[in-house]
Amino acid sequence: MYPDLPIRPIPTNLITGFLGVGKTTAIRDLAARRPPHERWAILVNEYGEVGLDQAMLEGSGDPGLAVSEIAGGCFCCSMEMPLDWTLDALIRAAKPHRLVIEPTGLGHPARVLDHLRSPRFREILDVRTTICLADPRDFENPRISKSPVFQDQLHLADIVVINKTDVVPPEVIAQFRQHIEQDLFPAKLLVATTQQGRLNHEWLDWRANEVRTPLFPEAHPAVEQVASSEPNLISLVPSIAPASQQLIPGQPIRFPESNTPSDRCGWIFSPDDVFQRDPLLDMLGGGFSVSRSKGVFRVEDDWILFNRVGWEMSVESTSYRRDSRLEVILDHASRRWDEFQYELMRCLIMKSPG
């Protein structure tokens, strides 16, 4: 089926974890430190319509990475065809030495693992360790810790890596680690701590424990996609904006979604739109509470990658150049997106007519 692959079956890893734990940062760092002769393929899944993780990964400018995305829902609870088609296209185009899959932070990993180990991919993929990144502060938040998805992300992982230890009190880390080591069975291959999502390459090739079964198998049941006969794929095509051919300067495309436990909205701007850096970061960094927000923007003399979890914010340069885009996830219901967009538009550098 794939006669010219450099390695078959392809070593494959799932990197899971709840919203904002640093999965994409960890994958970027892993890929940057991969053996120089290896090509990696990365498949990311985002619940919202605006694909930011692909932009973040592509922003490294690494020609040895092939990045593909399924957006607009969890592939763990959707029909199998979008995942099949995207994996086929990615493997054929990239011919990777390794495949890394990042499910959405709201996604249950059980169906993904079952599918990757199914007869359809058994001779193509060698599913190795599933690594779950976790923020120990989520364990203290009942809204998250009681979530079946959060619990099964931890339960189904072969390795749990406690991230953000540089900003979390030691006693919170110790309590969370005790829960993982004493309350979860089968035992983990490893419980580790790290900062900035730094993972050890050796962990990727440990053998997975295939007898782990979900505590909540119905937490994310399969649902049929009825909107279209075509999957909502963002693959190895030149543009990753769903409506990139219709982007008009000063007229962003908005993707609101409010039928989820956390209210969210996304925007995609024309690549010709230029933002004022300082007013933009002031606007995005304060004044409203978010669960998660991330974006890539063209500013006066650069393109920047913006990342915010709670009140923690980071900004860095990026080589991504296709368009400006933003996704905001709130931990409460809101219908004030018109007002938010108005403030966002005020950060644009408006060109004089003519």
C-alpha cells in the first residue's frame, strides 16, 4: 500500500493532554531535536474551525516536518473516514520516519488508539507510547478533574509528564503525582516532571501497554457527520484557511461556536491585515478571563505567535506567513463576540484610501 516508505511499520506516538497543557510546544521541541536524517509527520486535531496548532508547528519553518490537520471537531468522536483519509494523504506525501498525533485537548484518546491499532493500520503503524502532558493545577480544579475525558487521558497514557513545574507549587505537584502513582492501574511506565513541555526522545520508543482500557468508554461516543459527504480536512495543501480564497482586508471571517461546555470563537484575517503589536497584546493579554487563547498575527515588522493559558501569556516570532488568525476559549458562556471583535479591529493599522 505504501511501497516506498523508509520505515514500515512507522513508529507512531500519541501526545495527549487537556487544554493548555503545552502539547504543541512539546511536539515542536521534540521535532526540533529529532535525528537530522529523519522526516516526521505530525497530525493535529482541533475542536474549533480555526486551525492554530498547525500554524504553530509550521511556524518553525522546518522543511523536515509535514503537518496536517483535522479541524472542526474531535476525530476521536467523529466518523473514521476523515482520520483514514488524512493519515493516508499524510503518509503518502511525507513518507515519514515517525508519526506524531496530537488529539484536541477535549478529546478522548480511546477511539483514536483503537483505530490506529485496527486491522486497517496494523501493518502500517507501530503504535508506541502514549504520552500525556498534564498541568497539576487542573487536578485541583473540580470542573476539570471530574471530567471523564481528563481522567481517561491520564488513565490511558503509558507515560504521564507533569508539566509547568516551574510555575506550580511543589506541594501541588506532589499531590498530583501521588494520585497518578497510587490511584491509576495499570501502573505507568513512567511519571516524570518537566518544564516548557520538554520531553525525552527515548520515551517515544518504549513499548505501549495495550491492555489499558478506558474508565469512561462512552465519555466521547461516536457521532455521525451529516453536514457534508467530504471531511473537514486541512491537509497538505498550500492554504489552511477554510475560506482563504475569500479573505478580504479588514473583513475577518468569524467562526463562533457556543454549543460546547466552554464558549469559543475564532477569526481568520487577510494576510494583508497588519496589527499594531502593543495595542494588540494589551487587548489580548488583559481585561477578560480565558481558559485558552492562541493566535498568529502580522504586526508592523514581524509575524508573531501568541499563546495564553489563563493569565499566563507568551509571545514569539514565527515564520508562518499565510494569514492572521485567533481562537479564544472561555470557561464561561459569553455572547459578546461583536464587542470583542470591535476591540480586535481597533488594533489594525488601517490603510489610507488610494
